[in-house]
Amino acid sequence: MKRKKSSVTITGIIYLLPALIFVIGFNVIPFVWNMILSLQNWNGFSQAEFVGLENFKAVLADSAFLHSLWNSILYAACSTVGGVLLGLVLATFIYKLGDKEGSVFRLILYSPAMVPTAVVGLMFVFFFNPEMGLLNNFLKIIGLESLQHVWLQDKATAMACLVFVAIWKCAGSVMMMCFASMQTLPPSLYESAKLDGASFWQQMFQITYPLIKPMILLSTINTLGSQYKSYDLIQTMTQGGPGNLTSTVPIIMTKTAFTYGKFGRAAAQGVIFTVIVAISIILVRRVLRSEEYEY
């Protein structure tokens, strides 16, 4: 038995080794290097100079970075809340459909998640185009010309448009994860609830949602992380404009490093951003923590 256990352990280590090497090479080492780089002044060519916490002081005193940090928090929070709520509602409706109808609607509603983000951004640039965009032309057709707008160039609507597109993009993934979790619930729970006279929404709020709360938490964390690091959608649609109105931390980090040649300061921005993301995930875990159920 000892020999068998040791062979199983060795086999497991061998299978995990490629993934471990990948994680260390592409996550751990870059993170450590970024921490070291944040303490240095380096333009990418000359010898790096150790400056201690000077980069952090400069970053925290930079109003453009603080504005981008606020935009990142706002964008990630709104798109995550909207995407999770919409995905949960879609999963609820699909859960009650038959197998054939449900498979068709799952494919349709999940399809935005399969489209590359840059393609989604370009598609919605044309959608919001003030001259030939679908939205303004639709408003014109139905006689609401007064609502026509330069959607991506106006500070009142630019960020809202980005959040709308992000919700449209991520809701399908949340829907599939929640739907898969709903499929594991035993039908006997609903049969008992029906005998007690529970309505459809009472069953959802008192049985389904509490039991799939761990999956809701997982999908929320995944969505929050992906929205925080969103770069291609915002860069494709607004390039952080107008001005720096919709600029987020990934965009300003890229400009700081590759446009202005301040790699140390960009690394310090990344460290601060990582701390904010970690705090956000911890808060989400506390808010959505749930009890363990056996059924």
C-alpha cells in the first residue's frame, strides 16, 4: 500500500509539473520582477537606477493615474454587478425551458462570450457611430431624433456605453456557470416546495439561489478579475478618451511604459492596482460568503 501511494503521488507530481512550470514562469516570476522594477527608474534601455519608493510617491500624486484608478473601479464594479445579475436571470429562465429550446437559447446567449473582445469593440464602435451607427439610425426611424447622440465622444455617455458592452460580453459566461450549477440540484426540493404552495420566484430565492451561491461567488470573482484587467475593449472603442475620460489603469500603464519610457513608474502603478484588485476580491468573498449545504 505504501508503494502504491508513493507511485500515485509521483504520478500526480509528474502530471502537475507542466502546469506548475507554466504558472511559475508566467505568473510568479513576472510578479516578482514587477515588484523589483517598481523600486527602480528604468527607461527600457539604460542601466536601471534604484530609487526606492519614489515611483510610488509619484504615482499617488499623479491625478491622471488616480482618475484612471477610479475609472477601473467604477467600470469593473458596474460591469460585474450588471453581468452577474443579467447572467443569473438568463440562467433562471433557461433552467425552466425544455432541452431542445434551452440548448438553442444557451447557444445564442453564450455566443457573445465566444467572440474576441477586440471584434466586439469594433462592432460596437459602428453600433454607436453618430452618423451611420445602428443606434442613432434606429432612433431616427422611430421618430426620436432628439435622443440621437455622439455616444462614445460625450463624457456623459462614454463610460456607460463601455459598461453596457462589457455586460453584454460577460453575461453569457455567468449564465452558463449558474445554469450548470442549477442542473445539479435535486428535483425533489422543488416538488416539496410546490406541495407547500411556493411560487416560482419563491423557489428561486429560497432554494435555488442559496444553493448555487458558491457558483455565484466564483462567477463574480472571475468576472471582476477579467473586467479589472480589461484593455482591448476600451482601447478599441475609445482609446481611453475623450481625453482621458475613460482611461483605465491598464491603458495608462501601457502609455507610461511604452509611450513615455517610464517602466519603473508603470510597474509601481501595477503594484498599486494589484492591491486594489485583491482588496476588491476579498470584499466580494465576504459579501457573498455562504453556508455549506448537503442535499
